[in-house]
Amino acid sequence: SLYQDNTRNQLLDITTPVESGVNTIFINAGNIRNRGIEIAVDATPVRSKSFSWNTALNYAVNRNMIVELYPGRTEFNLGANIGEISTWAVVGKSYGTLRTTIHSTAFQATDANGKPVDDPRNGLPILQWRSDSRTAFPNRSNVWQDVGDINARFRAGWDNTFNYRNLSLNVLLDAKIGGDFVSLGYRYGTHTGVLPNSLQGRDAEHGGIQWTSQYANDGGTYDDGIIPVGVFAPGQIVEKPGGGTADVGGMTYQEAYDKGLVEPSHLPQFFYRYGSSSTGVADFWIFKNSWVSLRQVALSYRIPAKVYERLKLNSLSVSVVGRDLLYLYNSLPYNFNPASNNSNNTAYSGEEGFLPMMRSFIFTLRAGF
């Protein structure tokens, strides 16, 4: 089936002038258009006297767009905020656009007239220097940027039932492909060094650069060095290892390192700044949330009539059901739980802690009288 549906007059919470005496009021406004397709196929590929296989496949795609909000307003914060990333309704875009002001600032080379030009450094994050820790990390843009969309590209399910004499086996798979997911667990797990991704460069065994610091007030020997990826902001001044200062604006960290203007960054210092609430950027903790789940397996057995009739019953069956058994595919890192949303808000797509996956098992004895 094909469909189009417009939902009008949602309940919106809008701010009001301070002179009104209240902070916000609720109004009915807005128009959201949903278009999509749903396909369902049922079949019995195999049927014999003692065995049958029934299968059902469904596929659904939905695309929504904000047609209008209310007069004079083209965007609305839906209130689903996860670590400085907010979910918005924006006219002309999907319901569920992810926005933030803490994405990194991308470098763009320009000519003498300020016009953009091609450059291999284009798109790299602009780095800021911290003299206290002698490291550099991506600079926040501090302007609203679109960084994702919570909506799935499509959803699908596949239900199979196999019957053999008195035995029945049901296997249900379902899938969701696409849609962005915000993970504070990944952010702070990286920030504090508890996730495996924070190992690379932590020491010589894990690829860390080894060096002896030439800074006068240091002189230590280290093996936790990394070269941050990015370009120093124009006019960035750094303290040189041998003394004095240098302007490294427009250089990549690698170029500044090769010229002896900086030393490797300490990995713990880099990740601490990279993921912290005060200086971290949102580049690395937004993921595509795609999965294929073995949602349910159910095995049932119908007790023969000669048994249940002796018990003066009309029917008797026993079944074992397992639900949410495993993910056959999970795009989130470290097998994070794709269903670990910390809110029932429809605009919320993310987690704020490592919630475990839960399986359930049910044993049923069903009797008919």
C-alpha cells in the first residue's frame, strides 16, 4: 500500500514575551506530512501431509517532512536533548533533525579575496592549542549545525512458522536500517579511557609515539604520544619545545610536529578534552543505528488427544518462548544496545549510559476445558 497523511495542529509549547507573566503557552499548530509504502507478502512454500512452512515478509518505508509550524516560526526544539545534541522540527526537513553547537569547525582554505579554494586540508577539524597540557583538540563551532536524522531508512520483518505433526516452531526476525543514534556512553567511555578505542596510542605496545620532552619544565620520557588530525586555527601561537613561540596557523598538527614546533600530544590529555562536557565535540559519538534482530523463537507441542482426554480436557499444549534473543547485525560500536533509549519521547534517539540487553524466556502450559 502507498499512503500520504498530513497531521495537523500538534500541541506545541512556545515561549512568550516576559510581559505576559508566563514563560510558555501550549498552542495547536503545525503540519507534518508522512509519505510511505508498506509491502506484505504471505506464502506457504511447503505443504505436505505432516509438514508445512508458512512465511510472511513485510517491508515499510516512511518519509516525513515538516510542512509548517506556526506563523513566524520555521524551527522548533522538540526537547529531546542528549549531551548538547538536540532534536528539532524544521520546516522543509524531517521531524527529528539532530542539531548541535558543539560539532567541530571544518577547515576551508581561501584565496586572497576570501573565496573558497580546493585544498587537501579542507574538511579537517580546526584545532585549538592548550598550553597547560601541550595538546591540541578540535575547536567547537558554537553555531547550530545539522548532524543527523533519527528516522530509519526502512523497517522489515520476516515471520516463519514450521509445523511437523504436533510440533510447531516459530522464528521471527525484524530489522531497522538507518537513523542516527547519540551515545553518551561512547562519549564518556572514550573521555575516561574505559573503552577499547581509547587504547590506540596509550603506550608503546598500542602504537604510542615515544619521545623525551624538550620543554624546559618537563624533560620526561613518554610513550603515549599521538598526532591529532586537524589544522591549527589561523594565528595559533604555540610554545616551542626548545623555547620561544611559533605561529602554526594553517598547519596540520603533523606539519607542525615535523618542523619541531610541537611535540606529540599525550593521548589521555587529548581524549579528556575531546570528550569532556566543557571542550568536547560531537563528531565521534553519533552513529547509524541499524540492526537485524532475532526477535522471537517459539517451540510448542500439542499433546496427543489420547493423553488429554484421559485428563478430561479438550486440548493441552506446552510451549517455550525466547524473546529478544540476539542481534544478528548491530551497527553500534561494542555491541551497544540499540534499544537503550533513555526516554519514551518519540523525538529521542540515544542513550546516557550502558544499559544491558535483556532476554526473556517464557514457559507456557495451556489447557482447554
